[in-house]
Amino acid sequence: MMTPKDMSAQALEMCRLAPVIPVLVVDDAGDAVPLAEALVAGGLPVLEVTLRTPAALDVIRAMSGVKGGVVGAGTVLTEADVIAAKEAGAQFAVSPGATDALCAACVEHELPLLPGAVTATEIMRMLERGFTTAKFFPAETSGGAKALKALGAPLPQMTFCPTGGLSMKNAADYLSLPNVACVGGAWVAPGDKVKSGDWAGIEALAKEASALER
């Protein structure tokens, strides 16, 4: 059975594939393949499809067939979400927080989890469970890079993917930290470009993001 330690090792490996994980809210499954192809071509292979739209699971199914892509489900909150995401082809799950039930479900169904943690107590609880890779969310409203740097001093065991309010303007502040493996953000696939089918524009944004230094 996959353990939290195993999950964190896999999550960290995925986080290190590129400096940015696109956080995707997709309304039309017909956009899934060209969107994923544009992002992968731009150097961002790890894709988080949030379970916030009726089309999300179909999007994951479609994106899972794109060569070079590593597709996961975001906004995973319950065991039902875990089961549905894995059945759709998700290779990992991301949650804004973490509950005992959610962690247990991911262990049971062997779906690597990037749990959300933003306070020292939450981080310590995740470490107690065996998780060593987490999502820091919402990053900007929780003190930003300065807060994450401060948490790294007493809790260096945890490595993060901060998301929430990130952009090209501040991503480098986070990526420069020793306890950050990558960042997550929606700016590489803005809704207007997705709706208009501007895949070349999205690929250009992905290339810019993939060139960020860590």
C-alpha cells in the first residue's frame, strides 16, 4: 500500500519537473487536448485540473492522453472526489487543506496527494502523518514568500508548492526559497485565451514560466 511518505516522494518528483504547475479551471472538455498540448509544448508538463466545473473529470480524461503530460486533479475534498479523479485518469490530487478522511482516502486508493497547509500547526500535523511535500495555500494572503521563508526555519522537513495569488511578478520570490520546489498558478492559462482558443498565446506564456529559475 502506498504510504504518505511514498506520496510525498512522488509529489516532489512531479513538482521538480518544471518551476510552475498550471492551475486550470476548464469549462469545455473540447478545450482539454489543445490546452494541454500548448502547456506541455511550452515546457510545463504537470497540469492541475481543478474539480470546479462540470467538465473537469472529462477534461482530466482527455488530457491524460496527451503525450508528455502529467495530469492531476485539484480541489479534491472528499473520498468521492479521490475515487472519481483516479477513475478519470488523474495521477495525483491537490487539496486546499487536509483532513484525516481525505488523507486516508488517498492512501486507500493510492492517489498521491499534495495536501494544503498554511500554518505551523497544519504543517506539523502533515509531518506527523508522514507527508513531506505540501501545497501552501492561499499563499499571498497568508503572508506570501516572507511567511513561507519564516516557516522554513523551524520546519525545514516540509517542501512546498505555493499557490494563490501568484504571477510572473512574484513567482521568483517563492522559487528562490530552499523549501519551495515549484509554484502553482492560473496565469499561464488565462480564461480569455482558453475561451478564444489562443493556444499559441498560452504556449508563449508557458515558455516564459518554464524559464523561471529555481
